[in-house]
Amino acid sequence: MAASMAGFTFNDALTKSVTGDLTVAQIMFVRGAITTILVYAVARRLGALDHIRNILQPLILCRIAFETLAAVAFLSALGQVPLANASAILQSLPLAVTLGAALIYREPVGWRRWTAIGLGFLGVMVIIKPGPEGFTLASLYVVLSVITAAGRDLVTRKIDPRVSSLTVTLFTASSISLAGLLLVPAFGGWQPVSVNTFARIALASAFLFVGYQSIIMAMRLGEISFIAPFRYTSLLWAVALGMIFFGETPDLSMGVGAAIVIGSGLYTFYREKQRKAALASASEPGSPG
């Protein structure tokens, strides 16, 4: 999970640096195509490619749809929102996943975690600063990306474990690239791609590959309550990269909102761990009840 967050954040920074030169659709297409080539080469070498019939599953197709929507929403916002602010809003993703698991999978959530979820989303409101002075439509795009990414993560947990992670990554990257190509006319047509811009996208694709593969492995193999807090390492990278490369200085509302979101998330993970420990203890032979 930590490797995934580093990969995604470096990818975000490199992608943000080319948003003034290319459209969202072009970035999706070029970056997705390069990522697809990287994943295919690795998967082929490792012999980890599944048959096409194993890929065309409703859950995988649903995951790709969520991932594509998340990519469009986030890339639309990335050029207009400070990197640290976008990352801080994304920190509410674990809370959104917990909320989705309660509503969709009927996982038990007590009043304490419901309170933490509510406070976490309040923290998001502090970050986006609703009102004529602080609010931007781009912030809502980041929130939309959180919602769709939560759907992606919830679906990932239910994908047949026999389907390799590299196959899921390959199909996801190629589908996003195709979606970007189809959206090029809607986003204003094709713009010339310089060698420097292409090099940055290529490097972003490498980091994106690390992010994709790592998060799929984390969500499918790891204990959610243990690995999820490592998502917050992305904010450290985002603040540092934003200050160094974009001259961005996090403001007070971002700091306060991020603290609320992260605190709520950590408390949610803590309560989930306690709940599972209590269930395990109750199921032991000789336990009361």
C-alpha cells in the first residue's frame, strides 16, 4: 500500500506538469497505452496472463468502468487544484470504502465509526471550502473521483482470486487508454506532443504501473484494517512534491481538513480492528456465549 501511494502520487505530479500541454483524453490515452505495454511485458515474462474468458467477468468490467470515471474526474481537476489539496481530499477514500461496505455488503458499522465517517466528510468540506471565495468546481471533480475509486476498491475485493493481479491491471490500463482515445474529439481534439512531454508521461506511466499493481495486491492479499492507514503516506509525498515542483504552499484549511479526515480514518481502522478481535475472541472454544 505504501508503494502504491508513492507510485500514484509521483504519477499525479508528473501528470499535473503536462496538463497545460495536453487534454485529459490525450493524457488518458498516451499514459494508458504506455502502462499497458509495461504491464503486458511483465505479465508475459512472468507467465501471468489469463485467458481472455477469465477477464470478461462482470466484476472486472465494473471495476474498469469505475476506474475510468475516476481517471476522467481526477485528471479534470488535477491542473486546477493544488496537489496537496487533491491528495488531502483523496484521503477520505478509506471512509468512503467503509461507508460503501456497510451499505452494499452489509458489513456491521457501529455508531462510533458512523460518527468518524461523518467527521471525515466534514473534513473534506473544510478542504474544498464551500462558498464563493474558496469553492472551485475542480474540487467536486476530486470528490467524484473518491466516490468512483471507492466503487473500484469495493469491486476489487470480490473479484475471483484466481484471476491474476497483472491481468486485472493490464485490462484496466488498456481500457482506460481506449476510453481516452474515444474521448479525444470531445476534449478538443489532438494536440502536438513534444519529446519532453512524452518523456514525462512515460515516466508517469511507470509510476502508475507501480501504483496499479501494488494497490490490487494490497486490496486482495492484505488485511484491510492494517494496510489502509498506509494510504495516508501519499499526503506526505503530495505536500513535498507540490512545494518543490509547483511552488504550492498548503493553506490552513487544507491542514485542518486533512487532519480531520486522517484522524477519522485512523479511528475507523482502529474500531474495525477492535471489532474483528472481539469476534475472533467470541468464536474461540470456551468463550462465553
